[in-house]
Amino acid sequence: MAEMKTYTGGCHCGQVRYEATTDLAQVVTCNCSICHKLGSVLTFVPPEQFKSLSGADVVKSYQFNKKVINHLHCPTCGVESYATGKGPDGKPMYAVNLRCVDGVDLSTLKPFAYNGRDA
């Protein structure tokens, strides 16, 4: 079983920074129109496992399709390092883009391929 760890991450320019605590046991790629273009590799954490360090007051939200996910991007560099929404159980969650998390070797992960294009 993977170890629970607190990771730091953020956007390209550093204006948006956060901490997320996760075990990286469940990692997802999605083929919806936005995730496909972004190349997102995601892990999902509840609010108590996510802490904004900077930039939460400046991020810009983009919604599309069913408008249930807030795709949050830095207004300076444009990078979407996380999103917010609700999980399948209706509880709030953060979708953390692991491509924006410091020190994560994506080649060691085995993401589940979610078919968001047809969801």
C-alpha cells in the first residue's frame, strides 16, 4: 500500500502554491476535452487534505459542459494546477494535477484511464 504523504505544488510562475496530502494510490487520467488538452494526471483529495499556500484569491475559474468542476488556473502563467468540485458521493473535493506537484515521478504511477469524453 502506498504511503500517505504531504506534497507541495503549484503553477509555473509560483503565484499559486498549495499542499496536498495523499497516498497516490488512486491516480487518474481523463480523456475529456479539457484534460486531454492539458495532459492532466490527477489525484483527488478532500478539503481537509488540501491547503492553499498562496494564490487562492487570484485563480480564475473556467467551467464547461455540465459546469460542475471549477477548473482553476493562474491568471499570470495560465497553468491549471488544481480544480475543485464534488466527488461521485456529492462531497467537496480537489482534483490535483500531479504534473504540477513537486517531486512526483509520473513514470512510477499506474493511472486509471477514465472515459470523461463519454461521461
